[in-house]
Amino acid sequence: MNFLYSSLPVGAHVAFHDLDAADAPTWARDYARLVDDVRDRASCAFPSFDPVDCWRDCNARVILRNAFADIGVTTDDGRAAIWMARRSDRAFRLRCEWGEVGATARAWLDRSAATFAAVFGPRATPLSDLPLAA
């Protein structure tokens, strides 16, 4: 299984973009611009998201969060995956224990998938539909 695919959150909607930089300083600058661009575009499309800077596991960087979902960036070998997935942090899990937040989050993600695809490109696709190459 490809590392980039295996490090994405389960159930994520994903759009892929190339980070084609020749050296580390150029790559870092391009990555920072990509993160800024994702934050700007997502904030316009989804005003309920707030900027955060945290991690899901050790490879998926969360850059925006709302009550139900995270938007993040994961990179590997010159490719960047921009993803949107249901939150999995402790505070969200505790809220799920006390109500129907989990079902509401799934419904919100289903309704928002088309907007995510429109904002982040024609290659945006649910992770479950991606070919998982060896």
C-alpha cells in the first residue's frame, strides 16, 4: 500500500496536488504557500472552519477544524493530499458519547463533499474510491 494513501484519515475526501520542488528550501516555501491557499479557499467555502495546527496520528497535519470535521494536508514523495474527514480528537469523541453528534457529522460531511471537490479540484475523490497500489 502506498504510504500517502495509508496515512490519510479513514473516510476522508481527498484532492491530490503535486509539490514539484527541486530542493528543500523551495519545497518548504511551496508547502507553506499550499497550506495558506488551502486555508484561504476552505475558509471562503466553509466559513465555520477555524485555523488550527495539530496532527492526527503522526502524518496527517490538521490545518482547519469545525464542529464536525478537520481539513488537513499530508505529503509524501512530492505529492500533497488535501483532505477533509470527520474529527477524531478526544473532545469530539466525548461529545459523540453524549448525543447524536457522530451522525450529524457524517451527514454534514456528505453534504459538504461536493463543495470540497469543487474548491480543491476535479481530482477530489472519496478515499474509499482510490486505487490502493502496492
